[in-house]
Amino acid sequence: MDDEKRNELKKIIMDTKTLPTLPGVVNKLNTLSENDKSSVQEMAKIVSSDQALSARILRLANSPSYGFYRVSTISNAMILLGVNVVKSLALSSSIFEIMEKNSVGLWEHSLGVGVAANLIARKLGLPECEEISTAALLHDIGKVIISLKCSDAEREIHRVIREKRVYSWEAEREILATDHAEVGNWLAKSWFLPDKLSEPIAYHHDVTLSENHRIKTSVVHMADVIIKASGFGNSGDYFVPQIQKEAWNALKLDDQLMVEIVEELEDKLVEVKNFSLELQGSDATTG
Amino acid sequence: MQKIPLMLTKEGMVLARDVFRNDSATGIPICGKGTVLTESLITRLDHMDVQSVYVSGHPVWADGDRSLEDMLQDLDRRFEKVRHDSLTTKLYDIYVKYLKRSMGDDGGRREAE
């Protein structure tokens, strides 16, 4: 019964006709990036031809989730963030747009987790910090899809969270027989995101399921826990998840590191709040 | 740490962040974090069109600002499902200490170190 419900839902959710539109640019970008001979400049030119998309990508590239500021051109963004990151930002930019407007709490939560993940990754000296930030920005993308595709179910989910005082994934499983991590994974798969992005999205609640990218998944897990501890943004429920021992061990965390991470993160979150308020302010004046 | 309009700054407050011209976080800072504000410094910042600064601690209270007790209560509420877990409780303890220090009445001197 639950399996049936789940498959039914998967069909509805993955119905590409009503999925947030993939800019045509992204397909061209996919073809180009598979070709070894194509240059960053060529790819940047393709993205730049879509002005609205470029604007959204640059806005995300300049968000506090990445360490650098003032990325002013798409080719800079590609060099600094990597083609993969820009590609996934292009894919998710339409979703982010919806999130910024309709779900400021979730948008702030995602930005916050992006910032926290970047901070942890840098502090631990991990490779591919930008990919980790992107995975963190996208980790709750399943929630946006659920809200887009099943708004009635979403209301039910919120009611269950309030009445039973459970985590959002518990409420989602009760109502939908799946949860936002799995839905996010379906989406990541249908967009052909690399598994270094899809694994953290799929397994940020249980890092032991992550086979190839346990470290990246653990960073996103920890970042999610810390942001919820901080009370920054609103991810749907306010309960701090339990830190998974496996994640803690995979990252070789200790008490002193955690103190430093919290301290530096809280300092940065002031900026993140301002960034988010600025975006909402500019949206209010332009649209 | 708290962001307040320059108008509300008082002698003795400690800058929690570098101050930049025109409030933009680029270029060379005109006054470093950790600096203790004086009347003449505040006047100079005013002449340079600085609108607001970050100061240590929580020296200015406005309507709607939440007290340390409120914040600690919210923290307890957020952690209510995981207090049995020793790892997650470590994070709880770190946050309790952090909140107490950042809201503390030591004028934020330790934060500026």
C-alpha cells in the first residue's frame, strides 16, 4: 500500500511537464561540458546569453554560502566555483526563486546550512568546498518540490508536525510514505546531478547510507544540525536532529573545533541575515 | 555582538567588527575591531558618513529584543528531542556558553579578544 502510494507520488512529482522549467541553456551546457574540448569561455557565453538566469546564478555565487564576494561575471563564477557548481545552480535557480518568494524561512535555513557547510569544510581543509556548499544549499530541495507538487499534503505535514511534535521527515513519511530527502534524490537523479551532490541531499539524515561521499554528506549533516541548533531560518520544524556518531567520527570533530565553528558561524550569520533581507527588499521594490 | 546606528553608540562601547567607509564591507577598514569608542572617534565616524557599527555584547535594548532567559528557553525547546544524546548535548552546552557570553553584561570585552 505504502509502496503504491510512493510510486504514485514519484510519478506526480517527477512529471517533467510541471517540474520547474529547466532553462534550455542547461541542456546546451550539459552537452558542452561533456566535450573535453569546450572551454570555460564557450560555456560562460552560453549561460550569459540568458540574462535572467545569469543574474540568478551570480546572486547565488555572491551569497555568503561561498567564501568569495563580488563574482561579477559568469566566466569568473565558472572558474571560481567550477562548471559543475554553476550547472547545478542553473538547474536550481528556478527553484531558489520560488523559495525566496514563498518560503523565506526555508530559504534562510538553506543559505545558513550552505554557510555552515562551507565553514566546516574550510576549517577541516577538505577538498571541493564549493561542491559541499552547493550540496548544502540544495539539501532540502525536496521540501520545495513537495510544496510545489502536493500543497494539500504539505498543509497536512505541517499540521502533523505541530500536533505530534515530530521532525518534518517523520511527518512526511506518515502523510506521503516518503520524505524530502528521497524526493530531493529523485530530483537530483532526474537532473543528472553528480553523486557528490545527490548523496548529501539523499542521506543528510543518515550518513551511513552514503557510499561514495560519506565526508561531504557528513559535513551537510553537521551543518544542518548546527543551523537548527542556532535557530536560524525555518526548515519546517524547530527540533534539532541528533548528531550522528558516524558523521562526527568521519570528520574527526572534537569539542574545541565545535566551539570555534559555532563562534565563527554565529559571526557570519549576521551577514547572512542581511543578505536575505536585502534580497527580499530588492524583490519588493522591483516586483 | 549587535549592530546599532551610530547615533546610539556611547563612549566605552567596543567595536565587534571592522568599520568601513559607507558601511560597505570592502576596501580598507577605517577603524579596527576591538577599538574602544570615544566621543571624538564617534564624531569622526559620523563625519565619514558611517551609519551603523557592530558593537560587542548587547548594550542597546529596543522593544522586541529578546532577553537571555528567552533565548535560553528557546534553545531548550529546540534541543528537547536530543538531550539524552551525549554528542548532541555537547553542542547544546556550547550554545549555552555562547549565548551567555555574547549577551553577557561584561560589555563583551571577552568577545573582542
